[in-house]
Amino acid sequence: MHDDRLKLMVTAPPVDGKANKAVRVYLAKLLGVKPAGIALQAGETSRRKTFYFKTLGERELSERLRTLLAEQYRD
């Protein structure tokens, strides 16, 4: 977490949407949803991006992120 945002690094180049797709696929795997259920809402060419989760409500998304972060810091 960084400034109330989830900070990720990907190795895909920021060319032709490859990095955006890599983030979407990674988020889907991390949160247990299909990539098609995640849409880039803002920041297509920016380092700061906002994704919209079509199949997760705010509460459920928040819980999943909290669980993942807790697991990361426990190890």
C-alpha cells in the first residue's frame, strides 16, 4: 500500500496497453476474479491507474485486499 493505493510493479512494457493488461491479469489472479471482470477506468497512459471491478463490491474488494496484505506481512 502506498498513499491509500495498491502499488504494483510489472515487467510488461508500457506499449500498446501491455502493462495495463498485465496489471489487470495480475489483479484478477490475486483477487480470484476473471480478467474480464476488471476494467481500466482511468489512467490509461498514466502511472496512476484506477480499475473498476465489475463483479466485486467495495466491501468485498476491501476485505480481499485486507486479507492478502495481512498474509503478506505475516510471512
